[in-house]
Amino acid sequence: GHTAQCSGCRGLVVVPGPEGLKPGRPAAAVAGSPRFHCPFCGSSSPPNVRKKVSTAGWAVFIALLFACFLFAPLALLIRDERRYCRDCGLGLD
């Protein structure tokens, strides 16, 4: 076992050696990783991540429609990642 920095919260966690792990239990659960819970349905399955056109992308698109309409579709490439619950499908961001 040794001490490592958590990639999520940047805190220090103790990573157990091979003797500290129980069979069938993932190492992430031992290290104390945060679990996801949907605020709407309470599901603990990890969310789906989809890319959608961001608000800035739409703003640039509209501005380019007036300035140079040929380049306006390029603004739709400005995207954000959005998280959705796998079970209920509601947006989490």
C-alpha cells in the first residue's frame, strides 16, 4: 500500500496493497471514490455523457449568419458535454 492523490478531489488517499483487497471488490471502491446518485430517481449507475451545441456555439452561429453565412455552420462545432441519468434520462447539468 501507498499514498496517492485522488484524481477527482485532489485529496490524499491510501491505496492498499494486494493483501488489502478482498476478492470481487474493485480497487476504486476501496480507495473511497465518490458514488453517483441521480437526484431525480436515486439511481447509482454512472450517467451517460452526450455532446450538445453550447450556448456560445449558438450565439456565434447567429452572429455569423449576419456577418458571413457561409461560415455559420462552423459555430455548431462548439460543444459542451452534458450528463444524463441512464435510468430516468433526465439531464443532470
